[in-house]
Amino acid sequence: MDETEFWEIIDTTRERAGGDPQAHAELLVERLLDADPEAVLDFARHFEARYNRAYTWELWGAAWVLLDGASDDAFDYFRCWLIGQGREVFEGALHEPDDLADLLGPFDDEVDGDGEELGYAADEAYEQLTGAETPDLGIAPAPVDPSGTPIDLEDDDALAVRFPRLWDRFTA
């Protein structure tokens, strides 16, 4: 599976789910069950590599503003959700997290921002296909700490300065 196919699967299942992260995860598992186990592992590698790339202080700060706070777990689930938004939103957010103010459509903080189940979709599909747990994916381990310069997530003034468009849109 190449990167284009990975994003196609993300996009088509998200569109069918109408943006609902839970339904998106269910449809993703269904779609992956149509693939062979090696393709599911390829999908998992693509997902995990992007999940690890998104482990940055900048994105954590953006998630903090969007979600009105984001614990370690909430940021993990946010990164899964961000991948689920598709390539344009994901890459745009990595390039400039404040651009999420323009990249995201309507945002319901009760539903959006939490894609925990998306993170388990490939594992679930692989287990259903093979009866075995997902093996080691053979990619670099997740970083211990977020990349980039640490941000004081409790400093509203600093967050408002660093993420002015997100701050204006999501805290007003």
C-alpha cells in the first residue's frame, strides 16, 4: 500500500461516516477487512508513522486551544483524529498548526478532536483477519517527548499569541 492509497482509504471512510469519528473507525475496520493482512500492516505503518510525526509541541498547543485543554491521552486521540481528517488537513496542520483555524469546517468539541478508535482500526482488522495480534511494524519507535520547543500549555497569553487564529475562532 502506498501513501496515496492510505489517504484514499482515510478519505472515503471519513466521507461515508459523515465526519463522525466513531462511525469513521467502524467503516475503516470494514474497509481494511477487504484487504489482505500485509496490506493492513502497511496501512498500520502509514498510520503510525504519521501519528509519530504529529507528536510536536506545536500541535499539542493547537490541540490545547481547540479542545480547551488536552491531557497526554487527549493529545494522543487528537493526533489520531487529525490523521482521520485527511492529507490536506494533516499536512497543513503539521506545517502550521494555526492554519487549523482555516482548514477545519464546523467543529464540535464534544465529538471532534477525539479519534481514539481510529488508532485501533488496523489492529482490530488485522486480528479479525488473522486471529493474531498485530506484530511489530518495524518502524522507528515513538519519540519519548514531543519534538520542537516546549510550550507552556497553561499560559493563555502565550497560546493566544502563538495561535491567534485558533484562539479567535475557538475561545471567543
